Amino acid sequence: MPRTVVIMIWLALCLPQAQPVYSQTHEECVIVLHGMGRTRMSMGLIEDALTEEGYRVWNASYPSR
């Protein structure tokens, strides 16, 4: 089974049960994920805009073909 499918299934099963997690300052966090054949750099403008609005942003790369 392709790795992407496994990740999507895992997210579908785990996210509805997830509880919000807040930092000490109660900032909201946004996770941005790039598409196929891209890197975290393709989400840089979105990351910058969200950061300027006060969000903590997690923008990570993962193997993508």
C-alpha cells in the first residue's frame, strides 16, 4: 500500500478523536502540508501569512514523488 494512502487512512481514523492541544500562551497552531512533487518551500507564502496573523505554523517536508 502506498505510503500516502497509509497516512491518509491514519489521519482519517485519528483526527476525529483528537483533542485540542494548547501551548502555554494558548496560540492556535496550523499544520500546512505540501502537495505531491513539492517541498515545504511551496507553502512558504501561506506559512508567512499565517504567522503574521498570529498563528503558530508547522510546515514540514515529507517524501513526495
